[in-house]
Amino acid sequence: MASITEIAKRANVSTMTVSNVINKKYQKVSSSTRERVEKVIEEMNYVPNLSARSLKSNNSKIIVFAIPQTIVDDPNKDSAFTNPFYGELINSIEFHLREKGYYLMFRFVNDDERLSSMVKTWSVDGVIVLGALEKELSTIFADIHVPLILIDTYIDSPEYDCITTEDEAGGRMATEYLLDHGYRKLGMVASSIGETGVAQKRYQGYRDALASRGMRFEESMLFEGFPSYEFGIEVASRIAKRKDEFDAMFVYSDLVAIGLINGLKNQGIRVPQDIAVIGFDGLFIGELCEPRLTTIKQDIGAKGQKAVELLVRKLNRDSEGVENIVLPVTIVERDSVV
Amino acid sequence: MASITEIAKRANVSTMTVSNVINKKYQKVSSSTRERVEKVIEEMNYVPNLSARSLKSNNSKIIVFAIPQTIVDDPNKDSAFTNPFYGELINSIEFHLREKGYYLMFRFVNDDERLSSMVKTWSVDGVIVLGALEKELSTIFADIHVPLILIDTYIDSPEYDCITTEDEAGGRMATEYLLDHGYRKLGMVASSIGETGVAQKRYQGYRDALASRGMRFEESMLFEGFPSYEFGIEVASRIAKRKDEFDAMFVYSDLVAIGLINGLKNQGIRVPQDIAVIGFDGLFIGELCEPRLTTIKQDIGAKGQKAVELLVRKLNRDSEGVENIVLPVTIVERDSVV
DNA sequence: CTGAAAGCGCTTACAG
DNA sequence: CTGAAAGCGCTTACAG
């Protein structure tokens, strides 16, 4: 395991010079020395030891991407990724981090775990968090003294950098799309509305659209539950008993929407003829079901990319103050609304 | 940032004693000292610096999970996780690593990248690789001197620890299931058969089953291509022109199988009445399409778990020689075969 | 432009 | 059971 000392010896220079070459501080090294050192580095197949560097300079090239267990499935099952959203996001984050020379540490975090110890443990350079709750920021994510980028997190405090989607506008768009297509009895399916998050925002958009078109809203039009495929099925069986109350449903998540579609079909309810369904996310699985899911699409790849770019800007001190990036949504017209 | 030195000072002991307490070498510390030190550690909110530890002892608690770019989608698109298989697997690996006190570094690796430098860079403790090709083991994965666990990799050399699925038996099972249900004109869809991997094994099982039942096989019954949803669609359009040559298809991957089903439907071919389809993997997305996909199910969660367990056994030197774990498959009877 | 040396926070023989 | 000290591989003022 070649070290900087060994390189220095062979090249007949000091370790400092080697270090300067490695770190491309070329003003400090004459070009002839530089070439000599680079040759030895090449020959010896030298790879810098980042543990040593991080010990000394208190930074690594590690970025943690953390998903709170609270927003995923049963933490004892290993099935959180049933929603392809997660896979697509981590994929994008890894891709863009790698491009910028960083390493990705991925982790689910529990209530009882404080991410700050992980950050200290590894001198982690920065953290990206998906869908944290406000209260978690003062527990799980407290005491982190490196750049922290929040994805899909809504909090009042202006001290965090956030990447979100036009959730509220998307909710409005979905609702107006249904109204414009002649539907008048619009229910909504969401996860817990009480907690500040994407579900709440999308719900807000739904409420807004209804109100601005002079439509009534009643509590009974809202179905809340844990956002899984099974929950969609369950909602379908509840709707089956109240058929004539609805002619369309806005579901805040594609996965749940597909569950709803399949559940409705099982109940003998035709989609979209009896009840239309519109989703939110734009996952590719919306292509798979029948009828194919009409949905509000967000760009998950862009979400990961923007998060990484913002983080890197923070790390390079190219960004002042707090940034708030909101990504646009588009509508994907398929067959579950007609 | 509390260090071991500071703890030592406050507890009036040497750093060695603190180190021994932290590392639970309790035979070396009297219980009274131990308690005192533990109290100070608690008070000061001490977190060990693993960079320092890894610098000294040449191990970290980091495990790399690497996926070669060769087996995923276009490396320039960030869409490799379209197949939910990846998400489920990484999910399981993270879960079980965390349980054992390890940190997960996740990375796609390119042809031109040698994973060994990453291992050296971080004093990585072990590596888990998904679906490597034989040639990659001598390039991308060469020169790794820590435990290396291969998932879904078939190589002749007996020097690697592997976790695989009963791919060949599964291929046989799928084929026999179709035969037992009266189908006689069985095509197969796979990725490249030429490369040693799961596709080849599943194909082998298909060939075996045909042979042992006295059925003929011809090259034209096999469709090879890049394993995506779109490939399934494409195969469907090719099959449409040769309708009467097939009454059932065995598709080596659920994602492709669903593409095939939807493609066939678009071509006006009924599934399963005109052509039955059986998949392989047992992904939840097989529930979403219509008809629901009959498939050979592997246990992806178990795959991740076994990989982690085997790796940890290697790290603890609880495993001698090379281990080869083959996980069973089961058939999930749904509606795409009748 | 270059070097000698201290020090980052740990672990670990060695000596008592 | 406990301590003093060396050293892991780097970076970085400081001095020349």
C-alpha cells in the first residue's frame, strides 16, 4: 500500500511536495518536479488514503443520503422500495454525486438515531434528506454542521435549503383536469394530511381548485392512510359502498392510484367510465396497469440532480443564503381519465 | 468535537483505557474505571472518529455495494432502477448491514473504473457485487484484498463466494408449468444468452425441460435483447407476425414479461387465451398489469440478507473456504397462464 | 519552489 | 489493571 512518504522517497522530494502535486496546487511546484512526482505516482499505482486526509482536514468526499423510516413501509420488513420513487431518486443521486467526485452513503434512519453521529464518525461532507418531518429536524437531523439539503420537505423555518416539486400547483392541476373533463364528484386519496409534507400540499391544491370552481368539499371525500398499493385496494372497497358519491378520484401517489384502479376493477367498478382516477408522480409503473394511469408527473431524475448540484454549490461556497428550488410538474394523459 | 484524549483527561485515565472501554475490551479495564469513563463519554456526547480508527487499523465499517454499469440501462440516463429488482435488493442490503453495524456505500461502476482504488481509499471492509461478468472480475473487480461476495454471478473459478437463485431449476419449472398446462409451442425471451449469467441459466432450464419432454427447440424460438419493458413491447410486435408459431412465452424477467403482455394486447393478441406468458423474479409489479403475471418468484430480500450474512461471516473469519448459496424459487400462479 | 516537523484521533505492543 | 509513546497517512503553517 503505497503511501505519500514512499512516493516522496522515490521521487526524491518531501511529502509536502507530493501532497501539493496530488492536490493540484501547481503554483507551489515546479513543473519538472511535478512531472517526476506524477510519474512515480503512476508507477506505484498510488491511491490516496482518504481516511488520513479526512482525519487531518476534517472533510471526506462522502455524502449521506438519508431516508427517515417514518416515511417508508414497516421498518422491520425490508420493503421500503416497493415505491419505485425511491429507487429512481437514489439512482439519480448516486449518478450525479459520482460525476462530481463524491461517494454516496445510503441509509434509512430511525427515530432513535441521530444522524449527526454518522456525520462526525466519517467527517461526512454533506447530507441529503428525503421527506423529513419538522419534528425530525430537531431530533434525527439536529446538530449537523455540514450542508444539509432537504428533498420534499416543507418547513416554515427559512434556514434550510430545499428541493421540492410544485406539489400544490400539481394538486390544483389534477383537480382542474378532472373538472375540465366534466367530473363533478371528486374524492381524494392521500397519506396523513395532518403532517406538513407533499400530501398536504397536493391536498391543498385540490381544495383550492375545488373552491375556486365553486365546488363543495366535505371531510368524507378525503381518504387518508399509509401510502401503499394495499391502501389503494382498501380505499376501493370503501368506495364501492358509496359508489354514487364519486365519479373521479385524485390520488396523491401513483402507487396508491394503481392499487385503487385494480381495487375498483375487482369491485366491478369500471375505470374511467364509472370512476376516473388521476395519480401523482409519473412513475413508469403507471404504464403497466389497465387502464394506464393518467397522472401528474414530476421529474425524479431532476430532483436528484438538483439536490446534488445545490449541495455541491454549498460545499464550494458558491451559494449564499438559503436556496429553495421548486421543480415543475406536467400532466401525462393516459387512459384512466377520459 | 470531543476526542479520546479529552475523554481521557476528564476521566483521569490514559487514552488506552478509554480506547479499551470504547472497544469493549472489558477484561483490560476494572469495572470502576470503566463506569467512570463511560459516564464521561456519555456526558460529552462522544462519537468515535472512524477515519482515525481506519487509518490506524486499516479497517472501516464501510461495505461497498457495486453494480456494474454493463448490466443496467444506458449509463448516461439515470434510469437503471426502472427494474424494481435493484431497489428491493439495495433496500435489503442496507437494512441488514445497518443491523450488523456497517455503513453502506452504493455505487455503479464503469468499465474504466477499478473498484480496488475505492476500497483502498476508504479502507473498505468488504464488497458486494451484483451480476458481474467473468471478464469484469479481472478488470473492475481485480486486486480487491477484502472479502468479495458475488450476487447473481456465474463463473467457473471456485475462488469467489456467491449468492445465486435456482435459476436453472426455475427455468425448468416455468417451462414444465407451461407444458403441464397443455401449451406446446413455447418461445423464450431473454437477454444475451452468450454471456454467462442468470439469463443463460434460465435458458438452460428451458432447454432442459423441452428436451426431457421430447419437445423440439429451434433458434427462432428464442428472442434476445436488452432486458427492458420496451424490449418486451418490441418482442410482442415481432411475435404478432408469427402468431401461430407460439402459444406460450417464458420470459426471463418480470419487467420484460409485463412489456410483452402489454405489447401483445396492443397487437390484439389475447393473454393468456392466444398466448400465455410466464415471468421470472416475482416482482410486485406483476400484480399491477392485466392479466396479472404468473411467474417464478425469487426472494430478493433473502438474497440481500444472505449476501450480508455471508460477508459478515467472512469478516469475522467464521467461514472457511468458498461458500456458494443457492436460494430456492417458487411459482406464483396468477392470471397470465391458464 | 522546497523541506522538516507537528498534529489530526485513534490503536497497540511494551513495560510496569 | 494501567500508562507512555510510537505510528497509521495525510495536510499545513513556518522557515528558508
